[in-house]
Amino acid sequence: MGLDDKDKKLLRKLQMDGRASLTTLAKIVSLSIDSTNKRIKKLYENGTIGRFSVFIDPKKAGYDLVANVQIKLQNVSEKELNEFLSYLKEHPNVTSLLTTLGHFDFTCVIIAKNTQELEKTYLTIRHKFKDLIADWQSVINLKCYKFEEYAFD
């Protein structure tokens, strides 16, 4: 599905301010409130807008540690893969889960309040899926310098 200029303007504004009023959004795209609302609904229904949310600074929310964990799986059946993915998607400390290309199959972001919680999370996941995990590499994020919205040309 292609995005026209009005869609891109709406998406830019919603990325910056997900609470922008329909009146404000309608003015930005020079449409009626009803037409603007229909466009936003369409973008949501077709999956362009995945959800409406806010960005929370993990440290200010009490999570002092943010780790990027790269995981390579081995000898995994479809059932085991689904169990692995379901477990990580439901885990309260896992905030992102991505399929990747390269040496590792997945990257997940794990948040923790302290080193003990991070270690417990690591050990729980690694133990539960010890037969599936071939390799695991993690990096602790120290500071976020950029968290940017998508640019639309």
C-alpha cells in the first residue's frame, strides 16, 4: 500500500504527538475532521499504524539496565520456535523481539531494574530453551543518544 502526502503528514505528526487532536491533524492535511479520522482508521486497519503509545525512558521508569540480546537457535522445530517466540513475547522484561539476518536469528531487548533481575531473566530464558539456543550475545545499553521517528519522503 502506498502512502500519499497527506498520509505521510499525518504519520509524522502522530509520531511526534500521538495525542494530537483530530482538529489539529485535519488542519495539517487540509481535510475535514471526518476525512482525517477515516484516513487514520485506514492506516490503523491496514497495519501502517501498529498501535498508539508513548515512549517511556526506561531509567526514569526504574529500569536501570537495558540489554540488546542476540540469539542464534539450532535444531528447532516449528512447534519449539512458536513456544520460544510466545514465551519471549509474553515475558514482562522483554520489550522488543526482532527476527534478524546474519549470524544471529533474533534480537530482543531486555529491561531490568538491577543486575540481579537481568541475570535471573537471562538464566531463566537460557535454561528454559537450552536445547534450542546455540549462541547468545548481549550488550548493555549505557545511554540513548537518538530515538527517532521514521522519516517520510
